[in-house]
Amino acid sequence: MIERVLERLEGVKCSGKGWIARCPAHDDRRPSLSIREGDDGTLLLKCWVGCTFSEIMQALEMREQDAFGDNKLQNMERRIRRLERKQVEHDERLCKLERLRASNVHLRYHRSLTASTREIWYREGVYDEAIELFLLGYAAECPTYHESPSRTIPVFGYDNELVNIRHRLLQPGDRGKYRPQMSGLGSNLFNAPVLNSSHERLLVLEGEVKTVVLTQAGFTAVGIMGQNVWKPEWFDWFDVGQVIICLDPGAQESARRLGELFAARDFRDVKIAEFPLKPDDMIVQAGVGVAEIDAILRVARPVVTGGDTCNEPR
């Protein structure tokens, strides 16, 4: 169905999980029609100028009932194929994890640290105690980006099992600073084993190095791999009195959305902290001490149910 629609449209381009194109129901010079296929095969059309679904289907010379997917058997077959693909991906991920854990490569990276490669960590404000605690290391060549050496950061799951190794490239290309040890391992919550204990206050940071630096300074923290990366199952690991979202400057909208997710799960004390610099840069570059970081955390804005943050009386 979706192929038939796309063939009849002009200016079709991929956009997120669907496509955009010029709307056939009005004189559209800039693509204003969003096209997507629902999980059940239903055709989803949205003209941002305001053309109705009926007008768009009429302009395409198609019946409205054509938009509601194939018959139930075909829809069921489509769902089965999706489930089969997910099962294959799950099985492949388990095989990769088994190979990763059996290799103990994270320990080899850690043990290969020399005085000179430790200096690479020192320049990030990460020192020997934290290097040993987090088993940080060095790779002369990143296995998924051979053009660069890397600082290595093993990632352990809530059950203390190795789930990934993150490589912070020393000579990054044009696809970002981080690479995994191998593809297909998915996103993980860094420092998740700390959640095996209850805590009065926990910081949610963006990135592994920030988590290491703040932990080194005496704070309890976990790190997400990108400001918009979160998995619902992670909520079940949290036994904390207060959650403070501490994302980078400029990521306040993402922080608000994450804070709302916590509030929606009945976490009673969720706040958003605003740092003038990245939290680790506050310590490493600006030389700010624990007391100053604490002062910022004390005036963090609470997240209230309904999507707003409010300022507490000072």
C-alpha cells in the first residue's frame, strides 16, 4: 500500500520513520505532507498546511478504505515477520555478548595502560582510583574504527555483567566521538550496578566520562548514552529518594522530557539542574569544587506532573 502512495507523490524524501512529500491536495512548493505506515499497515497521512485526509486521498485518486491496510491475515503475517526479526536480533545480541564476556578484552585494555596512556585519562580529569574502579583502559586501535586509538570504557549492566565496551576515539572522524566494541549491542545505562543499593540522591548525566568524573568527586551518578536515550525497564532499577537530571547546557528540553518520564512513574522528587558548563568541565576545567556543585544541585528545579518545571522559592 505504502509503495503505491509513494509512487503517486512528488518530492518524496525519507524523514525519520517515514517520508515527506509535496501534498497533492494543494499547490505545495515545499514538502508539507508526512507519510508513514502504522504497525497494523494503516496508511498515516498528515498535511501540515491543513488538507484533510479525504482531500489527499481524492487527489491521489485512491479510495479512503485503501488506507486501512491489507486484510487481517496479511497484517498478522506482517506482525509475525517483525517478531521473527526481533527474535533474530535478540539471539544475535546474546551471541555477541557471550563472545564479548568470554574474551575479557576489557581487562586487556585496562592492563595495557602505561604511564603515557594513563596521562590521556589524567587530561580528562580522571585519576588512578577511578581508572581502577571503572576498569578504564586504552586501545591502540578501535575495533570498529581502525583509524584511531581510543580510551576504553567497559559498561556493566544492573547484574554486573559486561554489556558493552565504549571507545572514546582520540582521532574521531565525521560520525562522532564514540564507537562500540562491536555493533548490535544496543544502548545501556552506564554505572548501572550502583543501582543495586538505595540512595538518597542520584544524578543522571549524559555520557560515561561525566559519570566517572562526578563519581570521583563523591557523587552517586549514572550516565545515559545520548540526551534522548532512555529505556523504560531502567526505571525498575531505581530505589532513590531524589533524582536530579544533569544534562549538558542546551539540553534542557531533553532534560525536561526525561524528568517528566520519571514523574509519570511516580518518582516523588525529580529535579533538573542547570549547569553553566558541562558538569565534568565545571570540575576539570573551571576548577569548581564539590561545594559549588552541591550549590547548583540544591537549586535544581523540580519537575511537576503535567510537564512543567517550576522554581522553588529561594
